Amino acid sequence: MGMPTDRGYAVIIRNQDGSTTVMVCTGIENKQPVGVFAKHVRASNVAIDPNVKLVRTASYGFTTQIVEVFPANGAVQVRVPMQTRLTA
């Protein structure tokens, strides 16, 4: 298992070439990312934990909670933070 590298709200964008960009930001306001501090650009594989809640718009999706985003096993992983999983 990889070590989490980024923690925040994730915005997931499908690119025209079939790849995916995952941005990590400090918040979502009016369905827009605020304070983007990390990007995983043109990932060929993104694995989203089924416990992650997503809101989808016409051009992207975003998480409704803070998540951990990190590369592992050939994919960008998006998961609920470990502490949240242990207390839920």
C-alpha cells in the first residue's frame, strides 16, 4: 500500500485523450475547486474507493469530503482517510 501524498477535496476530470486528471484542493465552492495545491495529470488509471462520495457535473466530478490521493499499484488512488474509516 502506498503512503498518502495529498489530502483534500478531489476533482476528477476526464481528458479528451481518455486519461484522467485528479486535482486536490482545499475546498469546493459553488461546485468549483478552491485552493488547488496538487495535480495528478494524465493518469491512465484512477481507482476510487467505493466509500468516497462523488458529485458529478457535465465535465467533472468532485468529492463531498476530504480524501487521500496517492499513486500506488499503477493507479492514482482516491480513498477515505484512514482515521475516518476506523471511526465510521
